[in-house]
Amino acid sequence: MSLSSFSYHCISNNPHLRGRVAHLELIDGNALDVLTASRDRIHCGWRLISSPFYGNFKPDQQPYRTIVLYEDRSADMASVDLESLKLIEDAMMSYGNSRALRLPDDFPRRIDMDFRFVDFALMEDTFRECGILGSHAERVLGR
Amino acid sequence: MRLELIKAHVKGVAWGCKTELLKDGTLQVSKEDLLSQIEDHEFFKSVDADMARPGENTRIVPVKDVIEPRCKAEGEGEVFPGLISDVTSVGSGKTFVLDGAAVVTCGRIVGFQEGIIDMSGKGAEYTPFSGTMNVVLVFEPKNGIEAHAYEKACRIAGLKAAVYIAKSVYEAGAQADEVKVYDMPAFAESMNAYPGLPKVAYLYMLQTQGLLHDTYVYGIDAKKILPTIIHPNETMDGAIVSGNCVSACDKNSTYMHQNNPVIRSLYDRHGKDVNFVGVIITNENVTLADKRRSSSYAVKIARMLGVDGLIISEEGFGNPDADLIMNCRAAERAGIKTTLITDEYAGRDGASQSLADAASEADAVVSAGNANMMIDLPKMEKIIGFTDYVDIIAGGFAGSLKPDGSIEVELQAITGSTCELGFNKLGAETW
Amino acid sequence: MTYRIVHYINQFFAGIGGEEKAGIKPESRIGAVGPGMAFKAAFGGDADIVGTVICGDGYFAENMEEATDAVIKLISEFKPDAVIAGPAFNAGRYGTACGAVCEAVAKRIGVPVVTGMYRENPGVDMYRKSVYIVETSDSARGIKDAVQAMSRLILKMLNLGTVGSPAEDGYIERGVRVNRFYDAPGSERAVDMLVKKLRGEPFRTEYPMPNFDRVPPAEPVKDIKNATIALVTSGGIVPKGNPDHIEASSATKFGTYCIAGVESADEVSYATAHGGYDPTYANSDPNRVLPIDVLREMERAGEFKKLYDYFSTTVGNGTPVANAKKFGTEIGERLKKDGVDAVILTST
Amino acid sequence: MVKAIESFGIPVVHICTIVPISQTVGANRIVPAVAIPHPLGDPAKTPEEEKAIRRAILEKALKALQTPISEQTVF
């Protein structure tokens, strides 16, 4: 654990992030599982850095979700960030109402790899700004 | 700043040996010259061109962008500044427009890409580009091309093609069928004009979330800008270009940016019902801090302008719903009255909540329709592009391609169908 | 062919009696009764009221499940092509019963249903989503119009199998968004709307946001030492095993459980059914959400007189407003009847 | 739910973690709680401390129930 009183975390079900992002909690599950894990942290005082709705994808389209969160250990555990809570709940509602969530590896390999890549690409700047971007990722699509 | 749009009306499109506008209004294009303009051996394995006319039994898929052929006839700069021409500011002088024609780019950046234009049938009722004479470019990338670079190559090729066509036609001596003048004076003057009318500005939200979700202003990636003021005439000269490839229904193609209907409508009412004083562009980013910064900054500009009213248009859904509501709330709390334009994701049955966010301040909303509505698209005789992606385009699902060749999709898959600039007549109501 | 229609009405409209007869159980009659005559006339030869099912409003409200089952059984005996209920005007319990009957008919028998109510009838909020409710006036004086509109709509459903817009067919919006083409493009509609808004003229948003209404604060408890206090939670604490199967989110029901003699909401007997938070802490000590242990101590110390013998619970996670309102109404009715003085409602 | 119960004239005190949500659902007497997964407790504390916290919140709730108010009030 770092000595500073705060840190950034990433919760994701996108295997493309493995080795590329520090403080990564890789979830074995669908997008809703990622949102649920994030929500549980928000209930304990973590805050959202990135919007859970990022990317113009519908819940039944993009299988991957990546959330960047901020933990301030000096803060009171009970102080829930309302904006984060509202956003994550809205996102869970929207994903929960979806007809059928896409699962990782649901699509043909090439398309699945594109989904992984775009998920990563949309978050790349945020990872960098939060100092959790690891080695540079190759940016070639899965064709 | 004063801009004249010199419009030549295009009534047909055909291949020929020279690119020019024929007497009967047919846009004749030299395929050879066109392709030589956009060849790029570094990125494209192949580039092909085709045509699609209103009423034809043709489907174009997957559409990346649509561009209206324009070029400068007089005045500073050239269209699409910062991308295929110098960065000098545009928006004054004269611009030649091939009204009724469009360049459609069709290229697969990623495997899940979407965007259908049907030239006839049910789907044609929902896309504005079933009514234009389309020159379609079909790209295939070389192996191993980096995604961002390939998106850019396709984007640039479309712009080049549009300028090439407009310029060739103009230089071949095409005459104007119609001239439209757009004039908005300096702030010092405009703020005092029409003292009895409310001052109104337009808050123009641009999709800027990252790869496949980007918009460029004078060549700059708009996710990196602070909200700023742009002259409405600059948009007519292609200062804003789409790099957005997802969510076909509500992405603003470059054509929509060139022909922004909100700007057109505000100009129409200028001096009669409102005093239209300016356009503020802002972005739709991924992080909450960026959202708050942009929203607060954009509304601050509106306050500095001292406007009474603001039209706010969104691009995309989900993530930008938060920006839209944030912008609305901030403006209303600053005493600026707002009207929003958005589309809806109310589910196939229309029973779900339409937006990912809501606020009681958002009491004046124009809807561009429910993008989840299902529609049946008949089989087409001719396909331009690649249909094997139809099954996985947004709104589609396994089996959406039926044995008889017809497809069942959500409106979301159709290019420009629920445009949040208010381009179309489509809307929604509560039943 | 003549369609077979069954009509559901309450004891009052059946001519049996007023409030004193509100307890009567479901029964059926052959042919039309009371307002059914007017319907019969309005149908002309296209349809006939083949039977009427009657239930007391009080009985229905207090025995909703049994009453619904019994009413459905009586209705299906007539082998109807369609069912109409009411109109209930502004009568709350009657409206609720009409809504419940129609919803159950649609689900279990699968034939078209129409009812009629005044817009502010509580049954409207509860059933507008699942049932076509024709808008009526607030009292039986509007019966003529109500009968016309209801019979027109049910015949349209039978003949065409489709229903038009609320404006066209006179029913209360179900909250479903339907696409349509306007005369002007969105940008012009937006400028029009803004101009009206700036001038202070009335305008109509094309997408109404969800609204929030208010209830005035109730009078405070005057004598807390003599007060009976009830415990209610939306935190989803239930007897272990969740006997009523309350859903983890978007709950469609609530549970009421006896806690007479229970000293603490311990982890052996209680757990959370709530899917809206990490359940670890609530499950290891359910008193953290349902504070029976401390309330018992306070009761013994005389800080208030009595902890009411039952607690009510549901899951407030994505639960539709209309459901929450319905739960609150049912809980409130019971607490009122049992003379509860105040409520502690805990949420997560 | 709060509103619907209170509409019978019975005062309701809403103990909840997220006060603004309570305000939007229309509660009139609001007492803030500890945290979402444990509104009336704190697993980080000893059982005795935890009970003391719970009692403090409930005492505040009783006080709220006895206080005349004319609009939404957070105690």
C-alpha cells in the first residue's frame, strides 16, 4: 500500500488491461458485475473518476466495462459521494434493465478483441492522468 | 462576419470523364480523378467508389461519415481548416455548396461498426441521406494498421473527396441556383441590436470520449479544449468535423455540422423573435472532473455574454446525458432559460426511462425520437459496403438478418435517424 | 359475431348497498347489472354483457389476493372475449380493485380489458402502466361520457387489435414513449419552445421529466411515553430464507412480520434481501439496518410505550415509485387501523 | 413509501444515509445514518460502541418525532 493517503483504482472485466494498468481489480463477470463491485466501494467512500456510461455503447452491445475510482483514506468512511452514487446506480439500473448483457468472449474473436481495445482506448487518457497506466499498449486492432 | 453560401442544386449523380455539374443538374464525377485524390497506400489496401441515388434499391453499410461537398469561392482560408487545409479562421467571404449531394464514407474501423443508409423502403424514411445524391467511398485497410491512424485516414479521405468534387465543379464554371447570406456582427454591435428581443445563444455539445467518439475543431481534438466561442459561420465552412463512428442514429456526421439546423433555425428567427448572439462549443468527456469543468466553463461564457436563453444540443446517449443535464441545471440556476434537444433510449417497448439523468430544471425538451424503436428493413438488390457486420451493429442482434434478406434493427443502426441537432421531423410522445 | 363481455362492478353500483355492504364477497350474475345496461346500449349489436361480477370494495381491499383469484374464476366461467371494470370515478378502493382485476384478467385470461377512472384516483398510478384506463370525471355524473369512451375503446381493441394515442382514444397515458413525425424539424421546435419560454407563454415539453410531489408534515407525537412506534425498513431485512420472496431489486411486494417477543434482529433469524448494497455488514448484524435490539432497550426504559408487534420491510432498490406508493398506502392503512402513533423508517 | 405512510397523518422519521435522496422521496423528518451498508452501525467499532451509535441515532429519531415542523427538516 502506498504511503500517501489516497490512491486510484481500476475495476474492470477487460483482460486487455492486465499488465497495462496498475491497481487493477479484474472481475470475472459481466459489465453489471463491474458496476456492482464499484458501487460497493462507493458505499464505502470511494469516488468515481470516470463515468460508468463512457462510450456510446448500449448495455447489450459492449461486453466490457472499466471504472476508475479514487480512494481517500483520510476521509470519513461514511461520507458517500452523491454524484458517484447516483451515476453508478443509474448505470446499474440501465444495465440491469437490459435484455441480455453481452458476456466477455461472447462475440467472434476479432470483434471481441476490438471491443477490448476500444474499451481500453476510451480510458487510456484517464489511466495516464491518474498515474495508473503501465507499459505502453500496442494499438493495433484485432483484425 | 458575413458568409455567402453559393448553392448549386444537384438533381442527379453519374460517373463521367470530367467532374462537373451538367445542365440538367446532374453531378458528373470522374471516378479516376476522384480515386487518385484520395489514394493512400500507407493505410488503404483498396479504395473504391460507388453511387447511390434516392429511390434506388440500395443499402450503404457501415457508414462512417457523410460530408457535403463545399469549397471556398472567396475569402480567407479553405474548408475543413486544420485537417486538409491551413488553420486560418474561416466563415467569411463566399463558399460554394453542392446542395443535394453528399460524400458517404464506408469503412470498417472496428468489427462492431454500424450505420445504415437505405435509399428506399421503410429505412429511407428515417435517414436524411436517403434524399441526397451520394458518392460513396469504400475503404479497406492494410493489415496491422493502428486504429487511431486508420480512423484519421478514412476521415481525411472523405473530406478530400468532398472538397475535390466541389472545387472541380466550381472551377468548371458551375452557376449558383441560390445564394444564402449569413451575417452576424461583432459583439459590440450585436449585443445592442434588437433591444426588445431576448438574447439567445446556442450551446453546442460535441462528442469527445475517445477513439471512435471524437470531434475535431480546426483539427484539434475537442476533448482537449476548454469550451469556447465559435462564430456560427465557421461551422458552415467545416470548422467542426466528425471523427465519431459509433451510435449511427445520433452521431453528428460532418454533413450535420456543416448544415447545423439549430444554427439555421436561430438565424431564421434572428431579428424577429430572438437576438441570436453566438455559439458556444463544449465537449462530452469521460471523467467527472472534466464534465464539471466544461459545464461550469461553458455556462460561464453564456453568462459573460449575458444571454437570456440557450438552446443546448447533445450528441450521443448515456454518458453525455449527464453533461446535458449538468449544462441545463447550471444555466437555469444562473437565470438563463434553456431548451434541450436529445433523443431517447426508452427500450423497444418505450417503457424505460429515456435518459440516464434527469432534472426538474429540464422542463423544455425536444425529443428526436426513441432510438430503440424496432424497424424492418427490406432486402436490397444492391449493397455498398459490408453486410456481414449487420448482425452485430448497434441495435441488431443475432438473427437480425432474416433468410429472405430483410433485417430487423433498432432505429439506432440507421445513420442520422435521431439526430440531436434537430435535423429531422421525428420525435416521440407519451402514450 | 357478438363479442362476449364481462363487467366488474362494486357493491354500490350493483345496487346492493353502500359502505355497510362493502364487505361482501365476490359473486356473479348473468347479464348486465346497473351501469352494465348503459354499456349494453352503447355496444349496439357488436357486443353483449354476458355476465357481471360483483365484489365489495372493503372485502377486495382487505383480501386482495383471495378476492382477485375468486373474481378471476367467476369471470372466466363466462368465457369472455373482453372485460370491462367500473368506471370507478374518484373512488379509491373501487379504482384499485378495477385496476387489479383488469391487470389479472390481462395476465391470466389474456383478453382485452378496459377500466375507467378519474385522473387522481390512486388506482391510476398503480395500474396505468399495465391497463388502459379511460379518463372519467370525478363522480358518477360523468357516467354517460365514461360509458361512451370505454365501450368505444374496448370495441376498437376487439375489432382492430390496436390502440391509438391517449388523445385519440381517451385513456390516461401509460408512460410509454412512441415515435411520431412532427410537422417541423427538431431544431425549429426547439427555437419555438425557447421563444415561448422566454416570453412566459405556455409551452409543452416533448419529454416530461419525472416529477416529485410532497406531503405536508404530520403533527408530532405529543406524548412519546405513551406512544406505540412501528418499525419499517426499505433496507430489505427479512426473516432468514425470505419467506415472501421479496425481490433483490425492483420489488413488487413488501413483507410484514411479527416481532412480538423478539429481542434483537440477530444474524441467526434475519438477513437482508436487498441487492443494492454489499450485504456483508447487514447479514452479520441485521440490527444495523433494523435496530430492534436498541429499540427494545428503549421500550423497557420507558422512552416510549411500545414497539408495534409487526415490522414491514421491502427492498428500496430500483423499486418503481408507483409500487413504493402502493406499499406505503397499504402499510399506512394497517398502522392507522392498529393505532400506531409514529413510524421509524430506516433506509440504506 | 415515506410519503404514502405519512399521508395517513402518522409522523414518520426517515433514518437514511443519503439525505438528498430522502429529500427527493419527500420525507419530512430526516435523521442521517452512518453508511449505506450499515446505516445504524459501524463494523469498525466494538459492539458496545456500535450500540451506542445506534442508540444515539434512535434517540435523535424520537426527538424528531416529537418536534413540530412545517417543512422538510434534517435533524
